[in-house]
Amino acid sequence: MAANPVLLFLIVGKNEPLYEAEITKRGISGNTDTSVARQSYFVVHSSLDLVDRATWSSQNMYLKVVDKVNQQYVSTFLTAGNIKFLLLHSGKSEDTIKIFFQEVHELYVQLSMNPFYRYDTPITSKEFDKRVRNVARRLV
Amino acid sequence: MSSKSSAAANGQALWAKVPKANAELFALTYGALVMEVVSDSDGNVDEINEQLEKIGYSIGIRSVDEFLAKSNSPYCKNLEETANVLGKTAFKMFLGINCDVQIYNPPTSFSLILHDNPLSLFVELPDNYKDTLQYTILYCGVIRGALEMLNYKVECTLIKSTLRGDDVDEIKVDLKNILQDGAGEDYQEE
């Protein structure tokens, strides 16, 4: 299987995933093989235990790559409110991902300042989704 | 000097004097207040709008005295001058924002156009409230309360809102009638 062109970005709260975005390369979107997608979700979710273990290993919010399966890496960012950002990718540079997480973190903070958004609830805002996808598209 | 620019200059001077609050704190406080009203009304949008307008009204009848005491605004001879003092001086003094005043013809109504809305910072309305909840209706109540204390009975409506995708916020004020003595009967109940 060739390297998966899909990035999978998840925001996970205390009990449940709050937000999911699959980002494909422009032009071949909509061409995702469902079994591949399913496997991606599996990889990301199964890395959650490793995230918990990595939480106290560093002072930084950015925990770098916490899990690696085949050619896929799971990078993690932990907000101060213990909300996890997980990104599945096929070996991007740490710095690019760090910038991505920082930008998304900024968007997340903005979202959490919205009085209509309650902490640790699924994110339904279309505006947030659009902005995250814009940031992510630069990564692909 | 026209009444418009002197009102604006006066507003600028007053803004420099009054104590300031952090904009984020202000927006978050109002956000918390709105959410409290939302949860109290079980999501009944009409009731939420009405409550927020009432809160504004109470602010309005209080703040008008403060405004007149501090601002030294000249006596207004017609609604156009009142509109300018309201938009250029009062909004500047209390909120630090500049708004455009548009007078309609016949001059019994005017619009305040806000390019910057400190109340709606960070706010994004969820879909179920997008078209119905008037998040910044507080302004309408404030204007209604303040002008009522000055014997103007007005009706205020938000006709444009950035939260609904318009590029500015616009508040339209219609003069209904001029009261003869004292405040309206609403005030007696307070």
C-alpha cells in the first residue's frame, strides 16, 4: 500500500471525540478507501493510551510523535484544559506539525471563548471546521 | 463647527476620561449573562430577546443621567442632534466605538451603524439561534431606556447584525411620540 495521502485530525475530550477532520490532497478528495479510513481512526484512537503516558513526560503542550504504526505517525498536542489534538500523518517534519498545532490551538481558544460553546462538548461550529481545514490544507 | 463633529470630539474627550475595562472581559461577561438568560428561558427565543432588551432598558434609564452629568452635551433642538449625540458621544463614551449616524427622511427615525461591536467579540451563533436570537438587542433596550428618560418614546430594532452575516451592525431607532411629563409608566413599576 502506498503512503496514505490522508491526514486525520482529531480533537478528543475527556470522554469522547469532539471533532474529526479528514484532510485529503486537493484533487483526489472523495477518493478515500473506507477500509483505509477506518484503519486510520483505529490507529489514532489506539494511541490515546500512549498519549496519557506521554502527558507527564514533557512540560510542553506539544508531545511530538507518540505512536507509529507502519508508515503512519500520530502526533499529539495537549491543551491546558487537557483536550487532546491528535494528528495522523505519514512523516511530516516536527516543526511543520508544531506550527499546525499552534494555529489550531489558537482557533480552539477562540472557539472556547464563544459563550455558546461549552467545554468538552462536540464541536459543531462550521466556521471552526472551515478554518481548521484551511490550516490543514497547507500541510498536505 | 457642525453638531456632528463637535459631538464626535466630545465623545473622544469623554472616552479619554472614563475608566476602561478589558474588552475580552466585557465580552465574556455579557456572553455569560446571555447564556444565563438562555438557560433560564429554556431556549424560548422570544423570551430571551425580551429579557435582554429589558436588561438593556434598566441600564439605559440609569446611564442616561450619568451621561448627561458628565458629557455637558448641548441642548438638542431636534431628533437629528439627539441622534448625533447618542451615536457620536454616548456610544463613544461608554463603549469606545465610533458609529455612523444615518438620518432618515422624514426625520422621525435614524440608524446607528456600528462597524465594531464589542459585545459580539468571539461570538458565533449556533444554527438553531442564528436567525432568531438577537444577541446584541441589549443596545436597543439601552437606547429605549435612555431616550425614554428624556421623554422620547422610541422603538429600536436591530436591522443588521454581523452575527447573521451582515458586514455591519445597524440599529434603527423610530420615534413614536414625545411624552408629556415624567417617565413612562414602565418606569413606575421598577
